[in-house]
Amino acid sequence: MNTSSQNCPAQKLLKALSGKWKPQIFKMATNAPVRFNQLLRDLEGANKQTLATALREMVEEEILVKSVIQEKPLHITYTLSEKGNSLVNVFVALEQLSNGDA
Amino acid sequence: MNTSSQNCPAQKLLKALSGKWKPQIFKMATNAPVRFNQLLRDLEGANKQTLATALREMVEEEILVKSVIQEKPLHITYTLSEKGNSLVNVFVALEQLSNGDA
DNA sequence: TCAATTAGTCAAAAAAACATGACCACCATG
DNA sequence: CATGGTGGTCATGTTTTTTTGACTAATTGA
């Protein structure tokens, strides 16, 4: 592994948005804060480990913010960060380009 | 593999931009048309197969256009398509978000 | 004609991503 | 005190991606 292959700034961010589940997670988070078991139910076919990893990476890349809600049964939510919010436009652009407009 | 996990429109496009070499290939193509062996030399650590696969996927996703230049030594170039050009803004946005602005 | 450059393909192996099932701790209800 | 929900981790296996190295075919220059 050399180093000259990793000096593209967009790469890490791109990675934190790509993969089998991250795009859906991101889209769901644009609607409302998401929760672990809720995602597990909604994203049929996804499993705990994969989801945990995806969420961790998205938090590390500061797309999502993990917050512990100190209510009765102790919730944890994942919310779009400011950076995440800025990415919404990017995502919209990508979706439009996916739908055949040049 | 279930189907409900693949219905995010941006996903394919995102995949055609992500990975170990595609971001760099894309960036280089924004400067000038790129060529196979040129990429092989510039992207140190990359190999033929991976590059061929990356280029094929980017062409399939219509980010790049492959053209055979009928000159003396018969060149093949990969150029940004219209779609590819539209993605430049997206990329710029991603890079800016990578550099710490919220 | 020999060597080098062009742009690749193919089979196989190594590495990374993703999935499975077991397990943990915490809290609440019955 | 068992049952179920919260949000995970861990070891293991499968699947996908990336790398390695050998090979091809056309063109060019010495």
C-alpha cells in the first residue's frame, strides 16, 4: 500500500457515503433522526454488525452525530450533522444525475 | 441478496465514483482526457486489472466516454461525459466538506 | 527482426466488505 | 425472576474488491 493513492480529499467522505447501506441510512436520517433497532427493522437484510460499522464510520466522518437521549428507556439517536446537512444537496444532485438527465 | 436494499438511485453512481482509484481517475479526467498507461504510471500502486475495471465501470455509468483516437499509434482516451462534467460540482462540494468547513 | 509501447485479458490469491449467530449489559413489565 | 426491548460486541464465514503475474495483439523504432 503506498501513500500517493490516498491523497484525494473527497475519498474518505465518499467512502463514508457509499456501500450497501450507507446511502439509505443517510436518506433516512434526512427525514428524521434514526435509531439502531429502527434501522435494523426498516433496512431488511441488514444486520447489527454491518449497521454498527456503517453508523460508526458515518459518525467518524462527521456526517452523523450520535446522541444519548436520557429518557426513561435510554435512547441513542443518530442525527445529521451540519456537514451531513450540507451533503443533502450533493445527494440530491447525485440522484438527479442518476435519473438520466445530463 | 434482497432487492429492497438497492432502490436508492444515487447508489450506483456513488459506487462508480468510490473505491480505491476512481476518485483520482475522476479528478485527473477533469484536467485532461486520461489514457490507460498514463494512469498506470501516475497512480502508483494501481495495476492494470483494477484500472481496467474502474474505467469500465465509470464508462458503464456514463461518467467517462471511451474514444479511440485514430492517430499514428492508435490511442484510447477517457474523457468526462456531460454527466461527468455535472459531477465536477458535486466533487468540489465534497472536497470542500472534507476540508473542515461545516 | 528485436525490443518497447500501446491497451488490455485471464486465473488465482490476498484483502476488504458484509452477513450470521451467539453473546452482553441495561432497563422495564408481568 | 423470566421475557422482551434498548444498543450494541465478538468470532466466524461468505462474498466482493483489489492485487499479482502471466499472457495477448497491434504498432513503432532501431
